[in-house]
Amino acid sequence: MALLASAFLLIGFTACSSDSDASAKSSTTEKDAVDATPAKSGGGADIANAITITAPGMSYDVSGDLRPGVAAITFKNTDDESHMMVVARLNDGVTRDQFEKALESPDESAVNSLLADPQDTGYGTPAELGPGQQSTVITQNLKEGNYATICFFTTDDGTPHFAMGMIGEFKVTGEPSTDERPDSDGTITIDDKAITMPDGFEGKGTFAVENTGAKVHNIQLVKLDDGATIEGYLKAVNETMSNGKSVENAKGGLLMGGVDVVEPGQMVWLVLDLPAGNYGYLSTEDAQDSPKPPTQIGEFTVS
Ligand SMILES: [Cu+2]
């Protein structure tokens, strides 16, 4: 149930249907590139088919449309609080108003009936961001269609950001992208037990992120305060969100993006240029499956 739950524990939204049909994922589009025009995607990979989605406050500013195939998506949080960008492909003709009303409905089927893909479909898009942060993901199998972006974080009175205007839209349309899949500086492997970082990982470069497991996973990066641990930060986030408070109350870390929801067999690329510090990573998809601490968690240092 990637759509409603790819945040840290979104308690209140979590009526889990975990027996997802992973085989419904789209087949990989492989259009060989010929004449890609280099363009900075915001993180260093030269992908012409690129958009930037900015979160300046309780809204999304979208730089344009995408073509199908290899595409770079940059999520940039210029606000002074944390935001996320859960992505859902909508059925043809569904309007933003219809979708917002459905999100506000207590009946989960109201949302499901508007989605072109099962709710647990992941597209490989940027993960959650703290104030002033940005994250670029290169994905390769977006289908044509209209996509919504949604923020499920809440204010301290429990109002979800989407109800304050944080629903955005972008289109995937036109001729397939001529971009080639990027060269990678290493592979981050996610299986059903662990996330394995590449040898010598220094937090800079373009890294393949591959889900070799049987379930959907994600990778969320967190810059940790001095002395903080990823387990401690996760606990703080879960406590504040289960109390219906803003994630901003959770101390110990800063959300630094990553990849939201990678499907079994899917490979995307994460473009990183992390500043020096101590970092944690985890799959929040797995963090919410069980009351036990997730196994898909670890830390690294960028010097
Ligand atoms: Cu938000």
C-alpha cells in the first residue's frame, strides 16, 4: 500500500492490504537513446527528460511534463518544514478536486476507484525531505498518464498537508524519452531482509537502487544530529505521528530524500551529493509492517 503509507507510520491511514499483486508492475521500457541533449537534472546526472517539483509551502510547483521512459525527477523542498511527495497515477479524466475529495473520505475505496494502478504500485520517485533539502531519482518505467503528488504529513492539529493544498500534478506524455539509463557508481541493494550499501559508499554519485526482494521497499535517508541514532529518530517520528503531531517535533534527524517505493525487480537510480555528517537509512515500508524494529536499517558516515 505504497500510496497511503510510504511515509513513516501514517497511523490513521493504515488499513493495510499487504497481499499486493507485485506482478502488476509495468514492464521496463528500454528505448535506446540516440541524441539525448545533456541537461542537469539537479543532482549531476545528464538526463534531458527531467522535471523539478518544488515544495515552497503547502503546494507543489511543477516545472513541466515528462515523456515516458528514462526520466529524472527532482524534489526540492524550499519550505521551512518537512514534506513528502507520494505519487499516484490517476485514471483518465480524474480531476484534482475529485482526487482531493476522495483523499478526505474515510472510505479508502474512494481513492482506489480513481487510481490507474493498484494502490501499492511504486514508481521510483524521491522520498521525504526536511527543510531546504532536495533529492533526485532517475526512473525508467513511468507509463503515460496523469500523476498526482500528495503530502501526507500533518500540522500539529492533525490536518494533513494535502488538505491545505499539497496535491500536485504532472503528466507523462508524448514520444518516449531518448535518454539512456545512467552509468552508476555502485548499487544499493534492497531485499526482504536488509539494505546493502555499495563498498566504499561516500554519499556522492549516481547509485543504482535495486529491489531484489519479493516485497515493495523504499530507502529513506536521514542526516543524524550529533549523538543521534537512526533507531532513535525512527522512534521519535513514530511517536509524534501516532500522536497526530507534525513530524517536525521528532528530534535527532533531518529527512534527506531517497527513493520512495521500489517494486520487486525494479531498478532506479539515486543521485546523491550528501554533505559531511552521520546518516541513517531505512525502508519505512518495512518499518510499518511490524511493531518490531525494522531490519532494513543502518548508518554511514560522509566525510
Ligand atoms: Cu507537506
